[in-house]
Amino acid sequence: MPFHDDQHYLYSRDAASDLTPNATQRVTLIVAGCYVIAIAILWHVPFLSWIIYPFKLLTVGFHEMSHAIAGMLTCATIHSIELDRPDEGGETRMSGGIPWISLPAGYLGSSLIGACLIACGFDTNASKVASLALAVFFLFTLWWARRNWLSWVLILGMSGLIVLFWFVSGGEALRYFILFIGVMSDLYVIWDVIDDTIERKVNSSDASAFARICGCFPSQVWGVIWLIIAITFFGAGVLVGIVAFKESAAQQKIDASHFLPVPGSSGAIPGASVPTFLLVCVTTLVWSLLV
């Protein structure tokens, strides 16, 4: 009599079920696909690219912050961050640390950030948590880029958008905004690596500097490796979102009404709301640094 491994069979069936998107997730995937198409058009068409210019700078901020965090973790001294170099470029100035860790951290770190935001974009409450993480990122960026006026304008504008979308439809608009930022961040890595490293060799690129330090492969090879990792992160973000957040849109709305709710809603408690609190914190930091 043949032996049937019921446990293995049940696990396979559950895995297939977990990876099958429900109705709400299919809508999210369609929106993400529309984001990819829209960003691709706006990114490469002259004049229209100005529409997403602030979000380009935000993704550059993720890239430079990843450099800075890796440098800080390897005992480097971070001097400054700039986001307004030509062609939406950026620069992190640091001394010390371990360059072969901090150099690839720009692309790999921003890919990971994008993947996490994409996954959180499948759930309203997860998007709220992602917004809090972005607030911490904004504060660190303001500290290191406090002499760069464009960084102030960018971060204050993005903070305002997060607070605004938090109030729309009980936070549902925030979910799609976080999803957009995640898709934008990962696409930036993919296209920037192709442009600066694979299609044309830029001597000042991270891959070129990394190739000079390691000496194992030319910059194009490192660019291909980083490109594969970035695409893997993108796919992983989508898969994690599908597996982890199976609630329907209606259930998400109910859950969101009790988790960091919008002020004045039935689930809100007396006192300052989180969006208002974040706005006050950022405004206070701005004032303290400017005075």
C-alpha cells in the first residue's frame, strides 16, 4: 500500500493558497503594475519627468541614507548628505568606515527599503507602521542634510503628504502612497544601475569605486550582480505582501479604525493623533535647527 505524507501534502496546499492573491491583493497588484508603467513613462519623457521629480529625490535620499547608515555601522564619521546634484544625484560625505560595505549599501539598501514599502503597501496598518519608519528616516536625513535647503523642502513636503493621505478613507490612500514610494525606490535602483554601470561606465559611480577597491570584477559585473539583487528584492516584496496580508479591503478598514485611527473617527481616543504628533515633532525639529 503506498504511503501518503499527509503533512507534506497539506503544507504544499497551504503554500499554494498563500501565494494566490485574493481580490483585494489583485487590485493592489494591478495598481502596482500601473505605477510601473506610469513611472517608466514619466521617468524617461522630457518635461513630464518633472512631475515625479520630488519622488526621484526621495529615492536618492534612500540611496544616500543607506550609504550613511552602513558607514555609521562601520564606525565612519558622516559629514553631510546632499540630494541636489545634477540629474537628481546625491552625495554622502564620510570619512573612515569600511568602504567595501558602505559603497554597495546605497543600491542594496534602497532596494531593501523599496521591497519593505511594497510589502507594507498591501495592508493599511502596515502602511501606517511604514510611515512611522519613514518619519525616523526623515529625521536622520534632516540632521545630516540640515544645510541643504532642498532636503528640507522635500522632507517637509513628503511629511505633509503622509499626514494628508493618513486622513483619506481611514488610511487607505496612505496604503497606495506607500506602495508607490516602494515601487519608485526599486525602479530607481534598477534603472540607475543599468544606466550608470551596464549601458555606460561612469567612473564616479558606486560600482566603479567598488571595483577599484575589490579588484575582483569590473564595474559592469558588479552592476549586473546588484541589478539581480534589486530585482529579487522587488519580487520578494510582492510575495511577502501577498503571503502576509490576506485581509480584504473591508477588514483592513475595520482594523485600521482601531490602529492609530484618524482623529474624530469612532476608533480614535482622546488626545493628539499620531499624524498630528509627527507633524509637530518635525516642525519642532525644523525650528530648533534653524534658530
